[in-house]
Amino acid sequence: MAYSKGEHYDEKVTQGLIKTYKESIELLGEDSEREGLQKTPERVAKAMQFLTQGYQIDANAILNSAKFHEDVSEMIIVKDIELYSMCEHHMLPFYGKAHVAYIPNGFITGLSKIARVVDVFSRRLQVQERLTHQILNSIKETLDPLGVAVVIEASHLCMMMRGVQKQNSVTTTSAFWGEFEKNETRSEFVKLISAKLH
């Protein structure tokens, strides 16, 4: 069987973006008909739809699709979840890792669903601070846990490539709710995400 891509794009959106990016290339002083740029507006149009596909996906539905009754009340952590997002101020990427934990209260969810929730909110025009809270709130709303914790560490190209041009800066944001608002529980979480256990 021949290889085929599984990506699908809205034709109306694609055509509108192609026109916009072609004009942008020309406004920047380039020739949009130059061989190397002829297909660039279409590629960028599709790339931007891929990078912002989170608007079309319901994070809560993802968690509910694998929600199971389980009598567990110990901390569950999924750490080092890679994330790629777009800064809404300059539309430049930021990337890094998310560490997510929750303490169940009768329900758990599939571990991969936690990573998918990170992707849903990352694949939007974002600020890291909001992204952190959106992940927390989705888990809180769907699983009704005893507590949720989210820490994100990310590098922002809007700080690295332009502006202050600080290539080694990393931004850390955190959000804690429920049991994680207690110092002891929060400290245990931070210790575990910092440890090299494998």
C-alpha cells in the first residue's frame, strides 16, 4: 500500500492564508514567484493550521474518552511532556516540557490523554501562563481530583531571536490546586519531577 499523509485542511481557510502569505512575502521585499518561494504560501498556510489545530479539539472530551473508576489516591505524574506552541504576541514558537500531576478522587484517565491535553492547549496562539492554567483546569473539571499540579519550562524564540536576544533564558510557570496547595504535597511533586529516576 502506498504511503499517504493523514493531514486534512479546510480549503477555504487554506486559500485565504495563501493569499495573505503571498502578499506578506511581497511586502517584505521578496518575489513570491521566485522558484524557491512559489509553494511557500501554501506550505505556511498548512503549517499554521497544523500548529493551531488545538482550537478544533475538546481537551475535556479527550480525558472523558478514557475515564475509569479506580480506587487510587496516590499522586500520578506524567513528566517531561514535550510541548511546542506559538507565542500570541509575535507568532514565534516557544517549546519545552510540561510536568503534570493529579491525585485521583475515584477516577483516573489514560496516561496518554494527559499528554494529549498538553498538545490541545499548546496548539493554539498562547502565552505560557495561560497554557499552564488551561491544562490544570481541564483535568480539574473532568476528573474531579483531590488536587492538580502543572509546571511548564519553556524557551521562547521571541526572546531568543529578537528583542533582548537571550538565547539561554528559560521561563518556568506553575499552577497548583487542591492538595497541591499544601507545602508538603507540592514539595513531593517538585522533588519527583526534578529527580532522575531512570
